[in-house]
Amino acid sequence: MKSRFLLVLCALLGLAGPAAAQIAPVASPTGPVMAGPYMVIDAATGETLLQQSVGAGWYPASLTKLMTIYIVFEELKAGRLQLSSPVVISQHARSLESGLGLPVGASLTVEQALMALVVRSPNDVAAALGELVSGSEPQFAQRMNQTAIRIGMTATQYRNASGLPNPEQITTARDLGVLAMALVRDFPQYYGFFQTHDFMLGKMRIGPGVKFVELYSPYADGMKTGFICASGFNLVGSAVRDGRRLIGVALGFRRSDLRDEFMIRLLDEAFALKTGGNRPKVWQLRNEGGAPPFILPYGQCGTALYDMPGDAAWLGNYPTWPAAKRVFDAGQAALAAMGATGKEWILPDRYPNPTRQAAVIADLQPETAQRLCEAYRAKKQFCEIKKASEIKPPFGLFWR
């Protein structure tokens, strides 16, 4: 019965053909959410503890920068670069979107560049590092591909150092697991870069770091996130418990918070397993390839969507985002007193120049939403429950 429900859910969400093998429902506290491939491996042995569709083709997004970092670590270890070596922003690097915004000719050190890749993931810095190592970004991509083959990434192709969209830049969860293992194994002296939370670059504070590390404290100790519309929200994370390091890969989520929550549950489950070492090693898994799916079609990407299975508690409309955020924060505090929590979803009435902002606490269990709204109404404060199935663009139910 359960498997039939999941198949129906896939059909309702339009998952047909090759994408159906790559995207499937996974559990969340409030109901199933759609996700792409995932896996957990033992960093010391390579044993694959949990997995789904790990050989399916995927766009790596900024997880590409894990390979950029790997090669920079190689250069540092070989003495061809120093942490103090200057990384100069070229015209090409400056032209890339989602960067630090440094002017052409500005420089930062290799140390600063590595920290920036972890905590902010700037594309200009990734390209500049590639140019520093190989002379140009295309030449650096060749080095990336050669390195991928050497360490056992059998289905990965790189075309740039940053992960900016390119239809020919493809990887798999299996290959990302192999790369993460190599980073831990080959460069223990540099692994601390993945624990960076923030740092100062001149007068500019760069950060904060990977949210998963904060959420899964004290076990999590790094790695990297990545997002483009095509591949959704992705994460490679590492955690250590009782001296044992596990590496998780979670791809294809429609929200970063759902991704982080899933990774935490996945690692908790994996740490509890007693397998006796008899599950396949990551390098024994097959890469199937295939065209990656699109998680957020470009018509939806960047627009407001309610991509959560749980109920929403609408706490009213307010003239500004800060005012709506204050109301949301007060609602979260009320939930915390009940032993619960929700997700922030503050919705403007229009783009650009909104005149109203709806304060919504999202993804709640039905009974939790009911308790919250009962407490608000008892104090004669506004609170209405909305079902996930009701909350669709253009969100007229909030503007009546």
C-alpha cells in the first residue's frame, strides 16, 4: 500500500521517463518530499551504508568546487602554491555571476580564496583559482577531468571550475562520494578549511558557513553545498561520531532546509547501522549516467513556491519584510514553548516593490498548527491554518 502511494505521488508530480529513476519521495516529519540521489559511506572503508540512484547523472552545481579545492590542495601539498600566494581577479572571472564582486585586478590569498569557496561559494574566485593553477579556466577543466579519472570518478565531466550551468558538466552521487573520500584521505592537513564559518576580507565579512554543520553540531565538521535551478539544492556533508567518520551526499531538493533536515536524519540512521562491513564499497557501485532531470524548471526557479508537505499557520500581513519577520519570530518562539518548530515563509504580494508581506510559519504537523492557532485566537490574535494543497501561485488566499 505504501509503495503504491509513493508511485501515485511520483505520477502526480509529473515524474516520468528517466527522471523517475532519479527523483523519488523521501520521508520528512510532515510527509514525503521529493529528492534526488543520496548515499552515506564510511570514510575509512568506503562501505556504502545507505543509497538511492547513486549512479544517475546529475548536474553538480557548486559541488564542482570540491574538485577545484582538491586540485588547489594538490598544488599546496606539492609546494607549487603557498597559502599566501595571490589569486588575481581577471576580466573573465569578474564577468561571472554570483561572485564576491571584486574588481578586475583585485587579489586575495589562496587561503582566503579557499575559505571563500566553502562559506560563500563565489564563482569569480573559483575561476580565478583555476586560472592561477592552469593559466585559463578551460585548461583547468582539463586538469579537473584528468584528476577525476585518476581518483575513480568514472562518470564525471567538468567544463568549468565553479559549477555554473553547462549541459556537459555532469556527475553522479557515487562520484561525489569518491571525491569527498579523497579529500578526507589525501589532505588531512587542509581539511580544516571545510570547518570555516566566516572570515574577514578587508572590511567585508564573508560567511556564514554551511548551515548543515551548525544544525548537526557537534558531529558535522564540513563540506559543501551547491545549487542551480536544474539540480536543486545539493549537499555533501561529513560527520564524526565515536571516532567514525561518515560522508553523506544528498541531491535534488527543492528547498535547502528540507535537504539539511534529510541529511541529518540520513546520517543518524547510518550511524545506527550494524552492517559488519558486508555492504558494497563506493568504488564497486555502478555509474549508469543518463540525462539529469530538472528539479526547478527555469519558469519556476526564483519564484515563490510552497514546496513543503506540512500545514501553514498564516499570522497576518504586514507592510514590510522586517515587520513580518518579527511576527514570524514571535510565532516560532510560541512553537518552541510547545516543543515544536516550523519553517520561515514570508511572502510578498508582488515583485518588485511589494506593499504587503504575509508572515507564515510553514511545514507544520496538523495538530501543531491547530495548537498554535488556538493559542493565538485565545489572545485575540490572527492565525489561520492553510493546507499545503491550497497554497499555490498567485497565492490569492493571502491577499483577500
